[in-house]
Amino acid sequence: MKTDPVHIDPALADAVPPDRMQIDVLFFASYRELAGARRRSVMLPAGASAGDLVHALRALGDGLVALPEGAAVVVNQRVVRPDHSIAPDDEVALLPPVAGG
């Protein structure tokens, strides 16, 4: 059984230090394939930005290395800029580019 290296046991959620935050990230379409899961959790410093989140996800390795540095981050159903601060209770997702015609 393969374990998710950034998954945080819900029983330990209360053990998150005050200077850190656990962010659950939803992945869609091709980004879901890169992540190997629909949802992953990552620990970030308190006050981290959307850009910090993308950087932390890329640093995890595996398929997420291919995540573009400029990946679209959606916070509470709104696309945000890389300097947008993320809060622990935010709904966060990554959306890949969409082509149409």
C-alpha cells in the first residue's frame, strides 16, 4: 500500500503548531493525474501565499514536479494571484489550463 507523504492524520490536526497551517488541496483533470490523488494535504507556514503553496507542492517531488510554477490557484471558488494569502479554513484547488474551441 502506497502512502501519501504529505497526508496528515486527522487525529493529529490539533497538533499543528501555531506558526504552521494544514491546507487541503483539491486537484482537477491533468493536475489530479500529477498529484496521484483528488486531494492532498500540505503543511505550510502561517500566512503562506498561493505562490508558496505551488512551490511547496512542486518540492514534494513525484508527478507534482511537473506542476507549472504559474498554476492557477483557486481559493474559495475565486482564482487568486500568487501573492494572495491563504488561511487554514480556505477551500483551495488547482485548476489546469482549459482549451476550447
